[in-house]
Amino acid sequence: MLVPLDYAFFTRALLAGVLVGAMSGALSTFVVLRRMSYIGHGLAHSVLGGVAVGMALGLDLYVGAMVATVLSALLIDAVARQRGLHADAAIGIVTTTIFAIGVAVIAIVPTRLNVEAVLFGNLLGVDRTDLAVAAGVGVTFLLVLVLLYKPLVFTTFDQEVARVHGVRTRAMELVFSLVTAAVVVASVRVLGVLLIAAAVVIPGATARLVTRSVGTMLALSTLLGVGAAVAGLYLSFHLDVPSGPSIVLTGALVFAVVVLVTAVTTRLGLSAVRRHEAQDPATEGPTPSSGGVQAADRPGARDPVAGEPAATDPLARDEGAHRSGSVPPRR
């Protein structure tokens, strides 16, 4: 367990992995709730285009990657506002175009770019610059969460209601796109371009299976991202495989286990309810015609589905409506 820590390169990779895992895990909460898993995939492809152009011009890897992803985020925001177009169409158009530019540059201009390391991550390639970039992006992301958490969450569930309550929804959308771009760039060295998309979806999806609270989901997905990064880096060291695939496979395994456990517990719970109903068929809940106060109408009542206080604010009502399907999916 401690043997890999004797190597300086692994210690640097582990620190970077913890930072990247925490950032990608926290970001995955908003990606999953917004139903925008495609944005991580798209911006990751933009990175390759930026890196290729930057290397051809003699620039640092991060300079080209940051310029490409920020440009992609701004263009996606601009294109998505056009009448009749949605975010998924904007992401597909912008990011694939930049990706195609990168592929063309690699084919035409000779560069020293290690394509395999960029695509799948490179444990040996993590240096102090990568640590500094990850730390800088991590601090910036933390400040955004501390200062803009409520507006971001409000905008995530219902932009129209948030706008009515004075939230600058366009600014929040732009902040989300820029933060996503920064996290993608900071994750390139550890995860690789092709696997960043999975890292910003799997932790949030796993946490969503076990909780309906946004705060709890954010904390849990962050811990899952860090855990997958640490375990994946150790597997990468001992199995001699790229760090990106090992981290993603670790997260995917945890997701599969949680899916299985939640499915089994749900089935067992339904079976217990059915057995109880079969043993006591006369037991019935209050009906609207009885004139009694319904459970959800009593002060301090708890939601019978989520086990939480009944929704009394627009955000909680909107989240519940999304779960029930009464509100169209967020665009």
C-alpha cells in the first residue's frame, strides 16, 4: 500500500488525482441534475483540438487546452441561445468542429505530442505544473460553490422560476460552462481526453441512486470521485495500465455495485409491503372524502417517498415534479 509512495512521480500523481477526483465528482452533481452528460464528452474533445494547435504553435499544452475549452464554452452558450437549437446540438456542433481541427493539425503539422498520453492519461507525466494547475482550478471551483451555490442549484432545476426570483440565469449558465471547461483542462494529464466525460458523470450518477438531497449528493459524489481516483491510481501503478482507464473502471464498478444493491433493497422493500398488506387487508390510509388532514398538509409532515419534509419551496417542488415526470426535462 505504501510502496508506491516511495516514488516521487506517484506522490505527485496521487495529489493531482485527489484534486481532480474531488473536482470531477463535485461537478458531476450538476452535470447529472442538468442532464448534460454530453458537455463533458464534448469539451474533452475540444481539448485535443486545442492541444494540437498549441503544440504546433510551440505553446504549452495547457495554454492550447484552456483556449480551446473556454472558446468552446462561450460558443456553446452563444449557439444554444439561437431559436430552435438546444444545448446538445450546440455542444455537438462546436466541440466536434474543434476536435476535427485538432485531428487535421496532427495529420499535417509534425509535433512532439504524445497522443496516447493525451487520450488516456499518463501517470508518469504528472509534474509540478500539473499540480499547480489542478490546485488553482480546485480553489477557483471551491470559491464558485461557496459564493454561487444557491443560484447554481436554483438555475439547475428551473431557469424560469429562478429568473423570476432575481437569479441571473444566463450568468449562471456561463459560469457553469467555464467551470466545466477548467475542470476538463485540469483533468487531462491524469484522466486523458477520452475518459474525462465518464469522470464527470459516474460519481454524480452513483450518488443520485442513494440520495435525493442536492447537498448530500454533492458531498457523496465528491467523496466517490476522490475514492475512485486514489484506488484507480494504485491499480494503474500495480497493473501497469494508463491511469485514466483504471480510475474510470473503478468508478464504474462502484456504480454497478450500487445499482445492484439498490435494486435488491427496493425489491425486498416492495415484497415486505405486499406481505404486510396481505396479512392486514383492512388497513387503509385516509381518503380525501374523510375530511381528515392529509399527511403532506400537516406542519412538519414528511414526504412518504423521500422520507424528507414535504416540499414547500419552488426548488423542492420542482425537483419533485421532475422525479414524477410532470415537468418537462430541462433544456
